[in-house]
Amino acid sequence: MTRKVIRVGAIVMMVAGLCVSVSQAEWPRHTARPKARCGIPGYDYRLTSTTPAPTATAVSLTKVNVTPAAVPGQPARPITLMYQLVESRIQVDHCFLSRVAVALHEDGSYQISFRADQNPQPGNDLRSPLKPGEKLNIPLQTSHLKRNLFVVKVRGFAASPVRPEQPNLALGAPVVVEFPVQEFWVQNGEPVSKSINGYSAAVQKYFPLIDRIEVEFTYR
């Protein structure tokens, strides 16, 4: 009897072991191995190998009403306001923005005009951002750069002083409108003149309140 019990016990253990091994082989383990992907995820990565270019900002003079006089017997013309910067040019390293002017109309339409230069060359160009006899003198070596991407932002302010004593610590002026200026390329030594026309509901809404224009400029 003892031998039979031992044999039966051994058989039971063997069958149990086989069941366990089969169950482990066939049953899912609830684990998954991720598939390899080529490339990097589509996150907002930014290059850090180079130092970002500085940003220059300029504010306009007081707005000027340039509305033409009404013709006798005709209705009054829509009011037009003109804004020009305090500085004649905005410079960031070897890149220049000059002859900036903004015109706002009572009906919400606007015009923005300026000239952009990358490594301007001295010469007889009366509209050049360089002064007569002035040569481009910056510590950076930029003559090898064929082009740069210009980034210009134009905003309309209300109740903004023209020249606070400490601009970096001055109170923020209300921004009532920001104009969409698309980024653009400027070739080495080839000036680009821009004239941007558009319509803004914010200009029409806040037209009487916009007393200054701010221009922010940098390059890539």
C-alpha cells in the first residue's frame, strides 16, 4: 500500500507540474515590448548650440493726424493717423530695420512699411540705414552669412509714454492690437522694402485710443 501511495503521489505531482508549465507557456503575461521607432518625437525642441540673437525694441513718436482736408460740399474723409519711430533705425548685430512707419485708418485698415538690411554696404544709397561715411563695425564675424530670417512684431499701445526715464522698469502700457507681420528672409547686402496692408477689427475698435506704436525686432 505504501508503494502504491508513493507512486500515485509522484504521478499527481508530475501531472501538476505539466499543467503549470503548459499554463505558463500558453497564458498571456500581460506585458508588451515597445517597438523601435526611427527619429525623435514631435516635441517643441529648440536648438541650444548657438546663442539666441538679442531683441531690440523701439517706440513711436506721438501720433500725427494726416487726414486730408474735406472738399467743400463733400463728406469728411475717414481719419488717418501716422506713427513714426523715435529712432531712425533699429539695429541687432549686422541686421537693420529702418524707415519704419505705420498708418492707421478709422475704418480699421492699416499700412506698415519699413526697410530691412543684412550687412548693409557703405555707398551712395540715400535710403541706407548707414550714415554717410559710416561702415558696419560689429564684434561678430558675419560677412559669411548669406541670409537671415527677420522677425518683426508691431503692436499698438494706449496711454503709453514716449520715453520713460527707466524703460526697463516702466509700467506696462495696454496692448490693444498686434499686427501680423510674417517672418521673411533678407539676403546679404540686398535690402528689402516691405509694405504690409491689412484690416484689423481691433484697430477700428480702439482707433481713438492708440497713441503709440511699438516695434520689436530680432533675427535668426
